[in-house]
Amino acid sequence: MELRKIFEEHLKNSPIRIDSFHPFYEEALNYMLQGEAKRFRPMLLLSVVNAKNPLLIPSALDVALALEYLHTYSLIHDDLPVMDDAALRRGKETLHKKYDEVTAVLVGDALNTHAFYLIANSALSGDTKSALVKELAFNGGIYGMVHGQILDIFFEKRRLKLNELQELHINKTAKLIAASLKMGALIVDLEMEEQDLLYDFGLKLGLLFQIQDDLIDELSSEKEAGKTTGNDTFKNSFVNMLGIEESFEAADSLADEIQKMLEGFDKDIKQSLDKLLIDYIYRHQKLKGYHG
């Protein structure tokens, strides 16, 4: 069975269960997890594990699930009225629209903390679990995603310099993508040099994803994107700073650089990541038809 199906089956068969007299707490916890999603971060982790030690895939599934939980929490909070005030995510109502704002805040909090519970209970060695928790906490918290998010919100309607914009999005988007690759490397105990190469590759990949998402926000409909678009009017996005043409050029340049980096990995990792990334690295080029 292919990796994506294995992960989707694990997600489907591992719903959050809670014994509570609250009328919809359990339903709300699972609502965004079960939506249509790319599962990109867990797939990065599993692709590295599959490349080097496929026998560890069953033990890695809960760690991959933890990544999906943490990413989903970030989306729930990002969509809140106090942040992006979005109405659509993963092709359906955002959580605060489906229920209410307090539920969305608390479900986000719950998914964030439960991600670390999943890692702690995974079928891996204590040293490996400790390293995984450290990696996810560093890149998903104070020194990573949350840092990027607070920069994004604070400097809304204020123009940043290009290097500041890059720092914002390296933290907000790229570090969790980089961590996903490195966590896969930790599970299969790759040498530190290989871990660092995968992490650096992930940072480039994350920046590319951000530029592509900025172009999607500008050029795609909500139906096509499966989420609220046209939401970046006052934000420090690459499209707002560079314009559409230069954003396409920046994406092309980064995509070429990423492709070259991919060639530098050993055969197993290259083949595994190639298979996953084939639809992603140049996905922005499909948008060019929307821009006359």
C-alpha cells in the first residue's frame, strides 16, 4: 500500500476519543483533522523513513500524526477572526464558523499539546522520542512557527524589507516543513550531516511553498484552493512585495535550486522524495494560465 494510503488509514482508525458530557467536544477535536488535506508534513517524514528503513513505518505513524495535529492546530488558530478571519479551510467551514471562537481556540490548544503526547507514546526508543519532541517544539513554537505568526500579525499593514519578509516566512512556514524531514531522519538515525542537509532542504522547500501559497491566494478561487483566498491584501506576502511576475520568477528560481539539492541526496532518499514532490515543486506554474 502506498504511504499516503497507509497514513490516511492510520488517521481514520485513530480518531480522538473523549469521555465527556460536552455535546460536541469530541466531534470538534476531529473536525479539521478529517478534512481534505495534502498531509504534506507527515508525508515528508514518512518518505524519509520509508527510504532508509521501511520496517519503521508502523512505529513512525504516530509521529507523523503528531505533525498533522500540530499543523492543524496552527490552521485553526490562523483562521480565527483575531488573525485572518477566514471562513473556509480544507473545503469546508472553518472551526470557529462551524462551532464558535472559544471552541476553535481550545481545540487548537488541545491538538497542539496532544501532538507531544502522541510522540511520547510512540513505539520508539526513549532517546529518539526525546529528540523528536525537542525538534517539533523548537520549530513549532517560540523559535519557529509562533515567532513567524507574531511577526506576520504585528507587521500587517506595515511594509517589511525582503530579508525581513523571508525571516517571517522561514519561521511561520518553512521551519515546520524542515522539521518534518529532520524528524524522519531522527527516526532512522541518519548521520548529523544528513539530518542538517535535509533540514536546509526543507527550509528552501518551505519558502517555495509560501511563495506558491501567496500566488494561490492572489490568483485562485476559494473553490479551487479549498480555503479562503484574497486574504493577503494587507499582509507582508511575496506577491505584495514583488508583484506577480517577480513572484513567479522567485518561485521558478527556488524550484530549480531545490531540484538541484534533491540530486545531492543518496539514491534512496532522492527517489522517495522525488515521488512525493513531483506534484509540488513546480505547482505554481499551473497558475500562470490565470495570469494574463
